[in-house]
Amino acid sequence: MTIEELNDILDIDESYRIERTISTGNMDKFQEAICAFANDLPGKRQKGYLLIGVYDDGRISGLKVDDALMKKISGIRSDGNIIPLPVMNTEKIETPEGDVLVVEVTPSLIPPVRYRGRTFIRIGPRRDIATEAEERILFERRASFMATFDAAPCFAAKIEDLDLEVFRNKFLPKAVSQEILESETRPIEEQLAALGMYDLANNCPTFAGIMLFGRNPRRFMPGAYVQYVCFDGTDKTSNVVNEREFSENYCELLPKLESLLEMSVIKQYPVPASMLREDMVKNYPYWAIRELLMNGCMHRDLQSNTPLRFYEFSDHLEITNAGGLYGNARPENFPKINDYRNPIIAGAMKSLGYVNRYNRGIGQVQKELSENGNPKAEFDVNLLTAFAVEVRKCTSQSAKGHQSGTSQTENGYQSGTSQNSSDHRPFGPKVLTLQERILEFCEEPKTLREIADFLGASNKKKVKAKYIDDILGTKIVMTIPDKPNSRLQQYVAVKKGTSRD
């Protein structure tokens, strides 16, 4: 600090950020002042100054600051009386009228700050102890300052570590309306920052930006990958028949996980339904496993070196990710209550169509599993540093039991008969196929995006090609048939008894 800067501070009347004193031995007074400056109750985010060797009217007293006084005042920072430790700097300024010891205090990002258990604040030019209401204000500010890890700046990264083409072409069109994109003139850094992907103050990407668009996320987060292993037996001592690692950014990795499920994990096989008919049964329902995988990607602890593990055994699947239940979610209220360890990533995944953030995913998973003939998924929520889920395979035995009216329990299926003994339906209640679910959903006109969201799918074109095109014109029709590519196009199921040309 120069003498000119000191004079500017001396010209300021004693206020919430300036305190003057000629005392050199009142350590309580000094520490209370430093504590009050650190709490910054007005929230101005301006540094506070304790000026030792200055009268109340701003005149310099003629003090001579020696090394002993400098060490005594500097020791306040780490003597343990002020918690959390304050961010402060001490400096001796020599003037013709005498020395001034300047203690510069930076407002704390994690208030309230306490001196010997008491919270001191500045109220205008005076110092006082905070009331309960004032402490609550500081607590709320602490929560707002403590950003989640995905919002924190990744200091080692630069803008060049982001794949901006992925950001522009894969993310922005889904996250921002076309009208806004067409009028966008801000630099790319400001566009990223507006979505929580870049830290302008430190001129570097956030960890969310690295995870979503980074060229090499594992360079900055060693555990930022998915490990898939397929075993030929029921435990990890079995032989490995397939193994893959997915370490791309989420915009590229999540579609690959979908393809892995469709091409390798989800299989279907025939199950005898009668003497003359076989039904096709899937080992796992696609949307249920997809939901569990996406939840693992969304809620994982990115600070851990442990990857998300997706293990396939001959009789079950296991998904384990680092980080236990977070925030308001606890073992006693799971899955009714959820919270987000990575809210920026969660928002981005919702924009991309991979999650819905309605806190209904686990219920939908259990429903899908039940309808497919699988036992309910079993969650281990008592692990301190991890979260695990196990899904048992739907075998031909369990599928037949499910079709013949078997009652489901928490741990599997038990043999039983229908509650209505006069009900002689041979195969039990009908399980709707995805196309039948679409038709039921489209009793009222729905857009292709709404249908995809209903199924939990991100790619509406894939949904149309796989589930709608082969029933289009017979069981489902377009509301604007002469303009099939209209942005207003909707689909509606043909009502029973109604013929369509």
C-alpha cells in the first residue's frame, strides 16, 4: 500500500469497513474488529481496514511499529481464536508523521466467523455481537457462497481444453431456444459462463464444463470414466468376457452408454407361453437400466478417483458410483427425497434429455422391472462413500411365473395363484409393450418430443423409427398428414372402432 492509498483510506470516516485506534496492546479489540470485517454483514464484498496508530479523526499518532508488534498482530490470523481463519494481510506504512500498521481483512466466503465463540459484526461505525437473525443472514450467505464441486473453477484447465464444437452443435441447440441462439453475440466464454460452464473471474472452465465438453476429462478428474465389465459367472471371480472404458465427455459418453445397453446388455429370448406359442422376454427392461445408469452419472462424486462401475454378471447387474446419498437425501427418506451433488451437470443432462429431475425415476424403474418380470432393484444406501444398486435378471422361470399370476416380493418371486379363483386367464395380466404404452399415451394428440420424454428417450428420431413408423397410418396418425415435418406435428392413436383410409 502506498502513502497515497493510505491517505485515501484516512479520508474515509470510520464506517463498517474502517476502524482506527492508537492502542497497541488491546488484542481483544483487534481480534473483534478483524472478526467483524470478515463477517461483512452489509454484504458489500469490500475489504475492511484496521488502522493502528491513527486517531479517530484520521490524524496519525506518531507510532513506531517494530517487529514485535508486527509479529503479534500477524499472529492473530493463525492463533485459533478466530474461526474460520481470517484472510488478512498486515503492512507497515511509514509516513512523516509516524508509522501506521494496516491490517487488511477480506470478507469470508464461509461466514459466520467467530472470535472465541462469538460472532462480531460491524453496524455502521461501531462493532457489536450479532443477533440470532443476523447470524441467520450470515449462514444463508455461507450456503450461497459454497458452490458445489461442478460449479468450482478448474484452475489447471484452459478454454482450449473444451471441445467447443460439441458445445455449439450438441448442447446449445437443446439447452437454448433457437431465437436466442440466432441473436447471440457474446464471446464464447460468456456463453459458457451463463450456463455455469466457465469461470470468468479466474478465466478457466468449471468442472461441469470439463465433464460435459472437455477433450480429456480424466486429465483433471482421474475417476471421470465408466468401467463396464461383463463376467461369465455370478461374481467377480468369474472369467471376464467383455470389458470397456468410457472416458469421453458426457455429450459423447452418454449416447455410447445407450448404445452399449441396446447392443450388448439388453437381450431377449423366447419363453413358452402355450403348446403353440412363445413370448419374447427381455432379460432387463431397457428404460429401467438406462435410468439407473444416468442417475449414476448425474449423482457421482467427481472428486473421487473411483470410476462409475457397471458390472454385468450372468444373473444380475451391479451399478456402483462414488459418493453416498447427498444433502437432504438420507437412508431413512430415500427415495422419496432427493438432492443434487452436481446441479449444473444435472441441469445439462435434463436439457439433453437423459434425466427428468422430477424425483420419480426410482418409482419408474421399479415399475418397469415389475412389468418385465424382474425382481425389484435393491439399493445399498448405507455405504458412506458409494452408492450401489443391484438388478436381478429376468429368467425364463421368473417370466413364466410373472405371466401366470405370480406374486412379487421384495427379494424375488414366490409361487401363488390368482386371488380370483374363477379367473382362468392362462397368462395373467397383460404387460403392455412400448408401442402399446405409446398408443395409450397418445389418446390425446402428443408431439414426438412429448412421446420421447414419456419413454425417457433423448433421441426422438430413434423413437419414431423404432416404435412409431411401423404403426403409422394404422394405429396412430399424424394431426397434419400433409406436412409430416411440421414443427406443430402431433400424433394421436386411432380409436377402436374407427377406420382410417
